[in-house]
Amino acid sequence: MSALIEPEGLPRPAVTADDAVRLAGEIYGLEVSRVKELGSQQDRNFRLTAPDGTRQLLKISNPAFTRTEIEAQNAAMERLTAAGFATPLPLSSVNGELVETPELDGREHCLRLLSYVEGTPVIDRPILGASLRAALGDWLGRTSAALAGLEHPGLERALQWDLRAGEDVVAALVSFVREDWKRALLLQTLERINAALEPLKHQLPVQAVHGDMTDDNVVCDPAAGGAVELAGIIDFSDAMYSWRVAELAVGCSALFHHDPANPLTVLPMIQAFHAQAPLSDAEVRALWPLIVLRGAVLAVSGEHQVTVDAGNNYASDALDREWTMFEVPARYDWNAAEAAIRTA
């Protein structure tokens, strides 16, 4: 973990849209008529459109991540596709490889061409009704059940998004938070998180997780009309072994910026997850502190990322949203939250 939270951090690969078009031609034999960069904290993603309108995603992973880790992401995609979900899938290069490792900017990077999952990210919807929050929870529970048996050496990762190391990440990066009152609240809350989680950690099941199944990485069917229908799951960059309940905590954390006045907006999601993947007593007790911890990790990581990668608009644009994702659950009554979860 320590290597991933050094002050220099993980700036995105120095790859431009023109580089992406060149790589697509050289390595995949693609003709590209349009290219658009899509946001990422630590990788580079380019949507490529062919002359016939076919769209695919060229993903250049941060060189800190190994080929084995990238292959584990592919395995997670394939597992969820087999379970009936629409996910990206890796496509072969002209050499028949699903992962290529060209040298870019003096370092070897893992490169993949992925099928493109059409849809509108849930994050684009300002208000998420209870039925949509429940649908997201249902998907979280079903994907958790599908990933439970997945084993791959590349899932054993030292990743700053693994909530098992979340307290260490917050402690290491809190100094990058520029406002004094925010740093103070983070440090005070970190003590509460530690006190709540320490007696529970050994009781929390560990398994393969998507790691970032949020409103940003679940897409809706744009052709569904008035009804909102979930269409697919994208961005498996954070696939790893972690606490099973952390998958739910990550999903819950993403809801607060849609409805910051209502901390219990997460209850339909939790109910639906529990129906598909029943929570143990220890997981219920750990859930709210983990939701708060996820927000804290996002808050400090976002501040850190804009420091080490100043041109990353994706990271800078998310700062206020990520602070809301921390502050709303952190300031709510944790005992009341647990009681509401148990009742639900």
C-alpha cells in the first residue's frame, strides 16, 4: 500500500488523443474517425469511433499496475458477463493478445481495447428515485454473489481504494487537504472509524469485488423512455479482493451528492443488496463506518490527485461532490444510521 500513497502519487499516463489513434492503428489495426478522452483518476481512457459508427474503448492503464492485475480485471468482466450483465470485454490485438504492453514515455504500460457498453451513466441523473436506488442495490447484490467465487492472483492488490487500507490512506493523504476545518473533521472522524471498525475487521468476509460500482460506473439504457433501466457496468480498474460489505459501502457513498439533505437515502439500496447477498451482523455494524471511510478516502485522494496531476479536470471537477460524499454520512448520527439499516 505505501507505494501507492507516496507524495508523487499516480499521475495519469502521458498519452494524448493522437497517441490513442496511432496505437489503435498499430496494435489493433483500427481505422478511427473520431476519438474522445473519457475521464479517469489514474488511467487514460479513449472512446474510439470507427467510420461505420462502431465504438470501442482504448484503455491505457497506469504503469503502476501489473499485467496480472489487468488480467484479473478481464476475468471479473467475463464473470459478470456470464452472470447476465453487460460489461466491457477485451478484444484481441493483431497479435492475438488481450493485453498488450507497449513502452510509452519510457515505461511499459498495459494497453487494452475493450468493447463499448452503450448507456448514460446514472451520475448524470440529478435525482435518483427509490426504485432506481433499489435497482442499483439489487445489481450490487447480484454482482457480489457472482464474484464471490472468483479467484485470480491479480485480485490480491495493494490498492488505495481497498477499504481494508482506507484508514492508512486517509492518514497518509490528509495533509493535502487545503482547508484547516476539513482536515480537522477528517482526523476527528478517522478516530471514530478506527474505534468502530477495529473490533469487527476479522469478522468481515473477503472476496472479489468490482470495487467502484457507483453511479459513475453503472449506465442506464438511453432508449428506455420514461422508465430508468440499468443497462451495464463499466470500469473494472478497481477489481480486487476486499471486504464484501465494502462493495455496498462504495455504492451507498455515491448516493449522497444526489440528495445531501437525506442521509438515509441509502436504505433502498441496502435492502435490495441484502435480498441478494444477506449481510451478517458484523457487516451491518461495519456498514456505516465504511460508508464514511469511503467518503474520506475519496476526499483526500481527490485533493492529492489534483496536486500531482494538475491538468486532471475529471479529478478537480469531482472535489465538491466527493466532500459531500464524506461530510453527509460523517455528520449524521451513526447509531441512528445503524438502527435504520437494521429496521430496513
